[in-house]
Amino acid sequence: MSLDESKQPIVIKRVVKHGGHHGGAWKIAFADFATAMMAFFLLLWILGATTEEQRAAISEYFQNPSAFSGQSQAPSEMTGEGTGSKPSIIEFEGAIGMGNELAPTPLAEEQIDDSSHEQDAARLQRLADLLNRALDRSETFAPYKEQLLIDITPEGLRIQIVDKENRSMFGLGSSQLKPYTADILHELGALINQVPNRLSITGHTDAKPLAGFNYSNWELSTERANAARRALIEGGMQADKIGRVVGLASTAPFDRNQPNNPVNRRISIIVMTQEADEAIHQETGGIADLTGQTDPADIQPPSTSRPPDPS
């Protein structure tokens, strides 16, 4: 090797090998962003295209999913005689969810002229048909089918929840709802809320007198009717649908031949026709005129002392 060759500079070439495809994380982030924006604009559209009541129903559904629109309480998980063994969700027309689960078609959305007697009757008949199909399909309602009586009266669609031997809807001599009774009323409240008609709720007792000073079947039947009213509202029914709440004690027995028959202890819920509703308005207006009060709601009933519920 010559002297000139030994002084020749040595060049070292470094080859850096890069990996294959990279940088895909930004695509996932962008997809998430696009999905979020789509959901945001969908939310804006829903807020602009729905009413306040519809938005409240949507909000309530995601807090406590139910087969009904509006508010719905979680059904009891009790088991045994007189209780449902599965969640109390009624099935109706209109697919929702998976399988054979069905939801009711909002009857109020039908373009029905409320001033028409024929259309009013048709709406109540359809509500009766929906309720009858619900009782046939719901496993939860199976133990109570004999205690739920549905018929059409001149005042409207009547739903009666009657007592049965060894299966009462309330505690003995009490206005405290049994858990399964509350579940039934919750479901009924969500269903009844589908129509604009108002309700009349009546409490009935048997002829057995109560052992207590200044507390009789009159007070008991009225308090039971009010307990039913509260349970219907808890189930999603609007409070302004209540037209009348009364207690008739044992004056209108279901079984006139046996005044102490358990079926005489019942709650009668009437989804009233427009004519019946107008008649109540005239009646309450007359009460206001007689008492000199401008609002019948201002009329306060006399206070009564109630004995402790029997054990």
C-alpha cells in the first residue's frame, strides 16, 4: 500500500431502515371525532324537532328503559303467590328492541277530532283492545288477569282492579298499596298516558265496618283512590289527566248479593269520554258557585283522625 492510499478518507454510510405503514392512530381519532359530531348534530335536530314533553320522555327512557314512552318505574322483583316473577313490561303493537317485544303506538298522535263522539268512542275502544292484548301477552300480568276487569260504559273505558280471596290490592284496612298493585298501576299509567282523555278514579270497599273512631270505609275508600292516583302518575301518566278522585265506601258493591265479597273491594279507573269530562266540569263549576270559591281545588275537606293500621 502506498503512502497516498493510506491517507485516503474512509466514508461510512449508515442506512436507517424505517418500519412499514405507520401513523394510523390519527385515523381512529378522526373517526371518533366524526362520530361525535354526527351524534351532536343529531341531538340538535332532535331538540329542534320535538316538543318539551317528547324530550322529557326520551330523557326518562334512557334513565329507566321501558316499553312505554314517558316515565316508568322499575317493576318489583318479588316472587311467590300474588307477585310477578318477571319485569312488568307490557307488549304492544309496533316493534321495539329484539324478539317479540312491542311498544304501543301513541294514540294521541292519531288525527282524531276530540269533538266527535264517534271518534272519541273509537279511540277508547282501541285503548281497550291494546290493554286486552297486553293482558294476554304479558307473563307478569298472568296472575292478575282475573282481577283486572275491562269494559266500556257510557262514561268511558272502565278498568277495575278487584280484590281476590287471599290476594288483596291493599293492606288490611289500609291505603298502602301492595308492591304488585303498584306495578300494575305503573304500567296502566304509562298506557293511559297515550290518550288525551282524562280519568275518574273511584275507591270501593266491602261492607265490613272498620274498628276506629271517626274513621270509616268512606275515608278508607277515598285514600285508596288517591293512592291509585299517585301510582298512576309515578308510572308516567300526566297529573293533569286526573278529572275526579272519589271514595264510595260500600255504597256501590260489585256483588250486591254478598256485600262482604272481596271483589267489592276495588279501584275503578274510568278513561272518560269527552261528554263525561264536560259533565264533571259543570259539576265542579256548580260546587264553586255554591261555596263562593273561584277554584274547586281550593275547597278543603274536613280533617279526620285516623287510627293506626291494623297489623
